[in-house]
Amino acid sequence: MEEPNESYIKQLSGDNVEFRTKIISVIKKELPEEITAYKDSIKALKFQIAASCVHKLKHKISVLGMEKSYYLAEEFEINLLKQSTNLQVEFETILNTMLQFVDQLS
């Protein structure tokens, strides 16, 4: 399984510690909120809304350097638009991995 990393965050922020801290703060705040919105829409079988949530989460996946996971999320988003939950388990594994990684960032 692909692991999240800080490479892109470091590339964006360079030596600017304040900017790095701001990026991490935004991710720590938004990621759990976006995951909750995704899970709520899946539970309610609102696939269009779930696809929109996945679309937003793809940006976080990308920022955390998870290129392969990004492509899986892209496929899952397409599946949801077709009313299919194929790849849901894999996508939710990615979300859990991201949450664990983000929780330990400082």
C-alpha cells in the first residue's frame, strides 16, 4: 500500500516554516470534515454527492504525495457517478491511511 508523505508540502513551502505550518493546519482541519461528508453521503446512497466529496479528497491525496491512490480515487469517483461502489473498500483504506498520517504531522 502506498504511504502518504510530506514531499509535496516541503516542495511548496520550501524554507518557509510558517507556510508549511499553515498547509498542515488546513489539511488537519479539512480532511476529517471532508471524510465525514463523504461517509454521510455514502450512507445515504447519495452517489452524486459522494462523487463530489471524492473529487475534493483527491486534492488532499495529491498533496500527500499519493499518486497511485489519486488514480484509484479518480476511478472510484467515476464509479460513483455510475451508481457503483466498486473500489469503495480500497478508497476508504486510503482515507484511513491519510488520517493516521495527518494526525502525526506537526
